[in-house]
Amino acid sequence: MPSSWGSRSRADEGLTLAQRTLVRPDRLTAAGRALLHTDTGRALAKMRRVGETLTAIGTADEHFTHFTPKQRAADELRELAHYAAAHQHLDEVAHLRHRLAILVCTGSP
């Protein structure tokens, strides 16, 4: 897993940053909102907040369904150069679900 799975305080910091950015969702593209909800889910999973993590995954999926590559293409490219559309989204969600499965089955991250 990436270094973002590090300490609990880093997870709290990541959650705070994602939530601050989501204060004005009207300024974000659909893919941008999906990415931030995925980041929120990652932080919540690290904090062992399973129910909230699942909600964040569902919200990310919902926002991603509204992603259209042609809509605001320049904004999408600038904002999400590292987020390779559907493949990356599904990969991130799969990592979250795997992390949750480990947490639920073993009780440790």
C-alpha cells in the first residue's frame, strides 16, 4: 500500500484535507469529487471507521457515474492528471475494499 496508509495522524490529516476540498463541490468536476471521496474512504479505513468508509466508496462511485470525458476536458486534465479515469477509480475502490476485508477479518490494518 502507498505511504498514505502510514500513521493514524496522517490518515486524520488526509481526511481533513479531503473534507476541506469537498466544501465547495460545485467547483469540482465529477471525477474530482470521486477522487476526493475515494481519498476520504482511504483515510476512514485507516481509522477503522468501516461504515463511513463504505459510504465514501458508494459516494465516489455515484460521482464517477457522472464523469464524461468530453465535459470540461481541460479542467479534468489539469485537475486529475494522475487519475486515469475508470481504471484508476476501480483500482482505488478495490484497494479500499481489500483493506476493509483485512480489517474486518483480522481486526488489524
